Amino acid sequence: MAEKKYNVAVAGATGAVGNQMISCLEERKFPIKSIKLLASSRSVGHKIDYRGDSIDVEELKESSFKGMDIALFSAGGGVSEKFAPFAAKDGCVVIDNSSTWRMDPDVPLVVPEVNPHAVAQYTKKGIIANPNCSTIQMVVPLYPLHKKYGIKRIVVSTYQAVSGTGKKAIDELDSQTRAILNFKNYENKVYPHTIAFNCLPQIDLFLENGYTKEEMKMVYETRKIFEDDTIRVTATSVRVPVFYGHSESINIETKENISAKEVKSLLEKTPGVKVVDDPKNNVYPLAIDAAGQDLTLVGRIRDDESITNGINMWVVADNIRKGAATNAVQIAEILAKEYL
Ligand code: 25A
Ligand code: L14
């Protein structure tokens, strides 16, 4: 039987994540009948290559999704809020990368290595949410540990690349770095402070409780993906002058007896994870190695000697690929294979 093929739209096609979504569809040979590339009116006139064809970028409109089967959205929260319902109404299933729909009880929040079964809930609103980049790379290695040892508490600090904010932030780190090295003047346009040669303990806006939205996303999204509201999570999110690849220092406390040795051997068998942990030879996960590939790298796996059942680890992934585009395309693969 011939393989079924799909009409796929990408909304936000000219952005950092949208571009990567197009490449992932191509790399993973997603069965595409036709592809529609959508962005704001500013991008009309641009062309993007897809499998050797040069495709015109069209303006995103309410009527853009007629006849489409799947739409991958990464054009910001406001665009998703406004346009995803129009796509769903026209029978086009939305896989949305923004934070808008993630905590909606009628929208599944999916990491394919963890809760692929949740995709089935797409029928409620016609929307599936892609989690936050920092959450995705944390839950991929922690899920098998949670199943086996029962995680009580997670303490995480992130070291996040500028590409998470989009193209304009990539340009800002580049231009500030050049300006500073050449004793030139520069402005802070994207972030409230200089990001070049600096670390900013703020990602997204501050909330009433003193945490940032990014930090609280890690708390709520982890509980939803693990389908366990008892798990305690506390996060500190930091922006660092890195272009691609988020790093995370993760500490967990478990109910059952756990050891670094067992964690290492369990993670060596975990799909989507690569253990990179040979400290004697200075081998551990690095952002520049994680960038450009799809695995979540885990290293520096150590017993937390301050408590009975605790582990420390260092986890790194490409925030634009596994943290956004690859995860979205993996969801599309499950949707196409099992449900459409
Ligand atoms: O609200 P959120 O969820 O927090 O998301 C905020 C932003 O974060 C990125 C993404 O930025 C998003 O806009 N993002 C979201 N989730 C992410 C994740 N998980 C994530 N990044 C990483 N990880 P981006 O820059 O990567 O992508 C922006 C894309 O969205 C399109 N877009 C914006 N508004 C739109 C729209 N498309 C349709 N309708 C709208 N109303 C945007 O297209 C891009 O594809 P564009 O046409 O606006 O931009 C194309 C070119 O124009 C330049 N440009 C951007 N803004 C301006 C501009 N030029 C002049 N003036 C401007 N104001 C850009 O340089 C781009 O090349
Ligand atoms: O997906 O790094 O909720 O500035 C919003 C902030 C993605 C990262 C999300 C950043 C995040 C982004």
C-alpha cells in the first residue's frame, strides 16, 4: 500500500524555530504531499528551499489552513492564540511551540519519549502543545528515573542559549560581542542588560512570587508531562552568552534507593539520551557538541553526598532541535502514524 501523505503548514517559517522545523521535516523524511510556509506580511516575497524546490512564503491568514492536515506553529504566543483555533476549525491539527496552550487541560503536552499516548487527546481542541525547551531536555533523562525510583524533588539551574529568544537575539549576541572587542558602542535591544560576556538571571518576565515565567513553566509542565502533581520542582533560569544549546545542572531526590552507577547504566539504555561521562578524560556534555544533533547529552552523574537518595547531573541539548523543532516533528510523526 502506498504511504499516506499529508498537507503540512509551518506558521512562523522564517523564524529560528520555523526554519529548523522545515529542515527536520526534510531530514526525517516526513511524508509530505504539499507544504505551505506562512509568516507575517513582512516575510512575503521571501523564498525557502524545501527538497530542492524554492517555496514562496505566504502571509498567515485565518483561511490559510483550509485543506491542510497538520500545522506546526512557532510564530510567538499571540499568533498561536489568534490563529490556532482557525486551523483547528478547518480540521488541520496544530502542533504549537508557544506557551499559550500548554497548560490548557484540553490540550495535550507531549514529549514523545515520555508520554506519546497523550497525543490521543488532540481531538478535544485540535491542538497539541510542544513543551518549553528547558522542560523537554530535563524530562527526557528524568522520566526513566522517575518510573524506577520515584522522584520526590527536582532542583534545576539552567544555562540557556540566546537562540531560544529567536533570530533577533542571535544577532544581538553577535553584534555586541563584535562591538565590545572593537571598543565600539552598542545597545541592549532584546534583553534588559548586555548579554555578551555576561550571565543574566532572568528568562522571560517576572511573576508575583519572584520567579520568572520560564522558571514556573518548568514546574507546571514537568508535572503535566509526568502526569504527577506531587512532584516538587524548583528552578533558576539563567541566560548565558551561548548561541545554541541549553545546559542544565539537575539535582534529584528519590523515594527509592538510587546510585550514580545505576543511573548511568539506565540512561545508557534510554531512547533519546546519550551518556557522555568520562571525567578522567575531561569528557562531559558541552553546548557546542549538543548543537546540530537531536540527542539529550547527560554527564557528570554523581551521588549527592548531602542526602540519602540524591543524584546530580549535567544535561545539554540543542534547544532549537530537541527543545523545539525536532520534538514538534516527532509529535507530527506519531499523529500521522497512529491517528490521521
Ligand atoms: O510568545 P512566545 O511563545 O514566547 O514566542 C516569542 C518568539 O520566540 C520564538 C519566536 O521567534 C517567537 O516569535 N520562539 C517561540 N517558541 C520558541 C522556542 N521554543 C521560540 N524560539 C525558540 N524556541 P523567532 O524569531 O524565532 O520567530 C519569529 C517567526 O514568527 C513570525 N511571525 C511573527 N509575527 C507574526 C509571524 N508570522 C505571522 N504572523 C505574525 N503576526 C516571524 O515572521 C518569524 O517567522 P516575520 O515575518 O515577523 O519575520 C521575518 C523576518 O523579519 C524580521 N523581523 C522580525 N520582526 C521584525 C522584523 N523586521 C522588521 N520589524 C520587525 N518588527 C526577522 O528578522 C525575520 O527574519
Ligand atoms: O517556549 O529563551 O516558552 O527566550 C520562551 C522563552 C522558549 C525560550 C517557551 C527564550 C520559551 C524563550
